[in-house]
Amino acid sequence: MRILPSDQTVLDHVAARETVVIGRAVTWANVNSGSRNAEGLNAVLTLLEAEARRLPAAVERIPTQGSTTVADDGSVRAEAHADALKITCRPDAPLQVVLTGHYDTVFPAESGFQTVVTRADGALNGPGVADMKGGISVLLAALEAFEAHPDRERVGWTVLLSPDEEIGSPASAPLLAELGARGHVGMTYEPALADGTLAGERKGSGNYHLIVTGKAAHAGRAFHEGANAVAGAAMIAARLHGLNGQREGVTVNVAKISGGGALNVVADNAVVRFNVRVPDAQASAWISETVRQIAAEPPFPGLTLDLHGGMTRAPKPMDASQTALFNAVRDAGALLGQTIAWKPSGGVCEGNNLHAAGLPNIDTLGVLGGDIHSDQEFAWPASFVERAQLSALILCKIASGEIDALKLKSLRLETM
């Protein structure tokens, strides 16, 4: 594999637009788009849509399915989600690349972290500048440049930008599954680590909400007539925590217990919220069944339990298709003077969804940065062009056949 003159034209196109690629990411990050900030999500979606229309592609907003949430009082409520943005070019080409990203962030509308600034060391510090508005700008820059390649007609591409990745993709999961099933290679734009290391294999993840309903009573005059839901929730939480260490690689994090009220009232409601992480399909089946059993056994009489949620993202192992794709990306990076390495991650993202649907993918092709999900989140400006050039070169080599997309897909299907 080497850089051809046609490849260099694409790479030069990326470099020439560095100011634009960084600047638009900063503009987007300055607009709050927390996962449940409908107004902010729509504002960012409008900006992204306008930028996408510069590409020679069909651009459309795709309605997402609703989901349900469990409130702290145990009530179950319907929740609507913003549209996804779908950008499609050459859907009938023999090779299909699926590129995904999310435009929601973890920072709610009322967050005090709202603006991008430049640190003394030159890093950009701002909400979503790395995770992943910077990544979306890199994605678009790579596609803008690739459209100058003479072999572009061999490759069709579809971009899906979703509004709900940070809350587990409850609304966009079906869209990801559909695209993953019919694509050959996936490229997702979560940030890499600050040194450029990629996430290799990923654990699977599940989010659960267990509603505990008891019976209210006066805590002094009629204590024994009640059934304390908060006490039951605490006992269940202890059972869940006790699962840690029982199976290699499985973790259970009890994140929150809510419920109850006045000190002189036996609590009649509580909610236990917890997350599980699993290394493989067998562990996923084990924890799913174990949680179901716990949710079927109230710790004392008078309580009823109602389990919501489940496994939201399947594990993403380093199978033959993933190994071959990572090696190809490493080789492409070497041509650019970039050292590409990877390591396992306990985190999850849309790459898990795409892999489960049959799509080999690299899911940390975004900018270099760190401290995501905190007010210290940062991205290195120089990495915008570097990462966009890496993605652009990957697309060029898929088009030339030097990265064999059909073989990668075949390897993935063999393990399903």
C-alpha cells in the first residue's frame, strides 16, 4: 500500500480546509445539545443539515422511535427523541461504507459548561468538542475530500448522525441495525485517546431500572402495616452489588436509588437503577438471567418488583474481521506517519450496535482528546486534519481495493 497521486489530492483537500474543519466543530459545540434538550438538539441538527447539503448526497431527517423512561417516583413515561440525520451517496455502488456519529452530549441545558475556550497549552476545552462534534466535522471533511478521488464511484456511503447515543441509543438503535446489516465497512467517530490509541474490543452494556412498590403506613402508629420499598430497594441493591466478582469481566454498578418521602411515612415506592458490563455473549446471557431472577424475588412480603430495561449494546469482540480491519487501518496510518495502536475498552458506543448487525467497524476515528463527560473535556486542534486524512485515505484504499471491504464483511458474517 502506498499513497498515489490521486490519494494525495484528497489529502491536500483536507489540509486546505483545516480552519473550516476546526471552526465548525467549535460553532456546534457552543450550542448545547444534551440528550434531552429538544430545543438544543434541533438547533444543532439544523446546523449539521446545512453543512451536509454541501455534499453531493441526499440529506434527510429521519424520525426516531420513542422510548420509555422510569421516573424517580416509579411511574413509566413515554419519551420522544429528536430526528436523526441521514446523508446518502451512491446507494447502489458495489461497496458500501457506513459512517456514524452522534450530535447529543452528556451536558444538560442547565449545565454550567456551555462554551469552547482555548487552553494555555493550545487544546480546545468545551462541551462535546471531542465527543463528538469534533468527530462529526472530521467525518464530513473526509467525505468532502474523498469526492475528489477518481475511484469514488465504486464506493457508496451513508452517514447517520443520531440524537441519543449518550443515553444508550434507545431511539436510533433500529436505524443503526438496518445500516449495519447492509454495509461492508463501518467508521464511527468517537474520540480516540489523547495519544491516538483506538478502542479495540469493547464490552457489552445493559441499563436497568427496577421499580419497587411497597405499602405506605404511619411510621409510628402502624409501622408493621406497611412494606418499606426503600428498605427493599437497598436489599436488592446489595444483592446486585454482590454479583461483582462472580464471573470474569462482569461488573454491576448500582448507580442510584430513589424514592420514599417524609420521615414518618413507610416508603411505598423506590427505583433502583444499575448498569452491567459484560465481556462476551455468554456473560451477557448469564447476567440477564441472574438479574431476572433477582427481580422475581422480593426480599420480604408486601413488595412487588417491576423490571425495565435490559442489554442495550452487545459485546464487540476482536474477531477475524475486526483484526483484519484494524491491521488495514494501521497500515494506512503508517503511510501518513501516524502510529495506530489499539487496546480493549470497557466503554460502549454505536460501534457495538454496528458489529452486532454484522458490520466490521472502527469506532474511534474522531479527534484526539480526553476527559470526556466532564467540564475538562478537550481536543487537540492539530488532530482534526490528521484524523480526517486518515479517514479519507481509508476511503481511498477501499475504493482502490487495497482494503478489501467485501472480504472484511465476509469474515464478519462467518462469525455470526
